[in-house]
Amino acid sequence: MPGFIVIDDDPVNNKICSIIIQRLYPEIEILSFTDPEVALTHIEHVHQGENAHNTILLLDINMPVLSGWDVLEHFKHLPQKIQSHFRIYILSSSVDVYDKRRAGDNEFVRGYIEKPLTLQRVEELFAEANK
């Protein structure tokens, strides 16, 4: 069963995401990070070990210090062993066509979700991850 990681500088959005995911899947592991650098360190250390599991990553675009685009650039340089554990989705309040196109052009991004996250979208993500 995949877990979830939410990377967003807004702790309220992270809490909302956790509540929505847990409503459908109370047993699932959900980690939230407001600091993308801490999230990347976690990913590098935890997801290369023997106990690494598949993870759905919900990534905000507009964050200070490291943007979602910066996180994706860093992710590109991680070992393939780590990359293979992730299904990355942009979760953003941006309705900018350029952001959506850029996300669609990124080899690691599987989709673009406009905030807020919904129960239906979580079910869809989970179904896609379990194919």
C-alpha cells in the first residue's frame, strides 16, 4: 500500500490533505513537510533502504527558498532506485497555463491537481498507484 508525502510551505494545506487522505485510508502513512529541503533529505535517506515503499508525492509549486520546480530538479539527480518509488503530482493553487504545461512536460510529474485536494481525487490517485 503506497504512502503519501505532502510538500507545501502552508501547514494548513498539509493538515487538510492529511485529513482528506486519512478519511479514506486511515491506515496509510502520511508525511507532511513545510520545508522542501527537509523533505528531500528524508527522501534520500529513507527511500533508498530495504524498507522503502511506493509513495504518492503531492508537491506545491510556489514555495520560498526551494520551489516545486527546484524539488523536481533535485529529484532528477537522485538514484533511479529512489525515483522508482515515487508517483509525483503537482498540487497547486496556480491556474497558470504555463505551470500546467511545464508540469506536463516533466518526466516525473504524473498529473496536475488544483487545490484543494478532494476525496475523489485521492481515490483516483490511490487507484492509479495500485495498477
